[in-house]
Amino acid sequence: MIELIRNTKIDFMGKRIFALVFSALMIILGIVSIVQISRGKANLGIDFAGGTAVQIKFNIDIPLQDIRKTLVDGGVTEFDLQTLTSENKVLIRIKKGEQTLGGRSKKIITVLSDKYSKENIVVDSTTEIGPKVGGRLRNDAFWAV
């Protein structure tokens, strides 16, 4: 018989209580997660819930608070704003809502262009995921687990 590590003596039976408690805890957390997702209370990203993400590069330095205020004043609500590490880039994410998908990204771009002029804004990418695609991804992820 081949021994990769010599003289190993692991007391698996002595560790069985710890393993049972750990396994039970993981099962309970999994069940709670499934219940939260099915009730719609889980904080899922736009990949699973559907929504819009717009990545914008500003040619001038603008504080994040000013961008947030501009979007709120322009009528954009319930969004997440995140700065990216390079070159004054900002990621704006909006979860699914009443408005059509294309309308949300256009509204964000219009509001920011009106305030900071089109020369100072470069739209790097827009990603729009409908609820049907998000539901399919969520279902596939459930079955993968």
C-alpha cells in the first residue's frame, strides 16, 4: 500500500459530533436561503432578479454624492451606485421595476448628460437583464446546487 503521508493518525470518530453539528448548520442555512429566495426577500443581484447596469466613465472628477444627487433629482430611484477603481468610472445598477428595460438606461444617460455635458461622459457598457432571463438563471443555479 502506498502512503503519501507517513504515520497519519486522524481520530475521525472523535470528530463526528463536530462534523454532525457543522453539517446540520449548513443544511439549516441552505433551507433558510431557499425560503428567503422563494419569498422574494433575498438581496439578489440583477443577474438573478433582472435589471439594468450602466457603466459610465467621466472625463472630469465628480464626487459620488453629486452623481447620486443628480440621479435622484432627475427622477431615477432605487439604484445602487459604485465607483470602479480605474479612471473615474461609475457603475449604476437598478433592479427590475415598472419602466421598460431600455428606458431606464436611456434615462440615466440623459440625466447625467444634461447635468455634466456629453463631452464629459463616456458610456462604457449597458447591461439589461429581463425578469425571464433572471428567473431562468435563478432556476439553473438552484438545480446546480
